[in-house]
Amino acid sequence: MERDLLIERTHAGLERAKAEGKRLGRPSKTTEQQRREICSLIEQGTTVSEIARRYSISRACVLKVKERQSCPAGA
């Protein structure tokens, strides 16, 4: 019974936060400007590893940006 109440309150709180326009989840490691720059670097043929080092992020993060931003493949 108590567990059901806890779950119900949690869901209500999440719904209220969404209604207020709050973003849920982990904050992004890159800004929109950085994501555009990463796309530009990919277009220029810069390696994923080099981009990751430049922005102090993981290679996986660079690849996610590439996928989500639909960056064209490098030359």
C-alpha cells in the first residue's frame, strides 16, 4: 500500500514538472553552438577522436551528436 502511494506521488511530481516545462534527465555535455561546430569539423574531415579531445567529451558523445544532428560525412 505504502509503495503504491510512493509511486503515485512520484508520477504526479514528474507530470507536474513536465507541465511546467522542466527538462528531465541528465544535462547535455555540449551546447547547441558546440554541436554545430562539431558538425562543421566532421564535414571538414576532422577525426572523431580529435574532436572528442578538443571538447573534452567521449568519442561516443561525438558520434551521438553526429547522428542526432544528421551531420554529413567528412571528406
